[in-house]
Amino acid sequence: MSDEKPRVTGVGGVFFKTENPDGMKDWYKENLGLDTDQWGTNFEWYQGGDPSKKGFTQWSPFKGDTTHFEPSKKEFMINYRVVHIEKLLDQLKQNGVTILNEIETFDYGKFVHILDNEGNKIELWEPNDLEYEKLVIGRTK
């Protein structure tokens, strides 16, 4: 990873608004086989560059009145997995991209939020998959 260009490497999560998040999780569990937990589910996969390493993509319905996606007015937010989040953020600033907050660091990764050119809120995540896996309950394989 140290010599890779700062960039997106995949989809880290899909988040969307619904009037009944629990009902939505139940519907997807019953009809499409998703193994859901309180947050939704995690699609577990293996990284193409190193098929011995797991990766995760989070799927989460949010209450319709959530403010988590603001300032975007859209009903969804995409999370992208990235490498070198600090260097990527420097590039984005140089390109005039709107940065919504400072990088937040947790055991399971680093996060920052930006807006795309149409005002859609995007979450960037530099994951620590080994630590993230310890938190994962709902897994859809």
C-alpha cells in the first residue's frame, strides 16, 4: 500500500433513507437472504490484490428523517474505501473539492466527508479490516 497512488479502491458502504429501517432489514433478510444486524449487513469479500485479506462493504438503511447525509438533500450516501486518505484529502483540497470535516480516526479506520460536484455527500474510509472484522455481526457472504 505504501507506494500506491491515493485513490478509491472500492465501495465501502451504501446508506439510504427509509421510513422503516427495521422493516427494510427484515424484508431484505426474508426475501433476499441478507444476514442483518442493528446496522444492516456487511458484504464480506476477499481483496483482489491479496486474496488472503478480507474486505467489507456495509449496507445500512437509515430513518427517513436522519440528518447524517446533510448537507446533501439526497436519499442516499455512498462510502468509498480509499488508500492514503491524508494524501487524497490534500489532492482534493488542491482541486477545490468541498471538505466537510476533519479526518476522524477509529480502531477500524479513518473517515472524512466530502461533497461531489452535484452536492452529494460522500464518505471516504481508509479501513483497518482486521479491526473492523471484530465489530461485524451481520455478514452476507
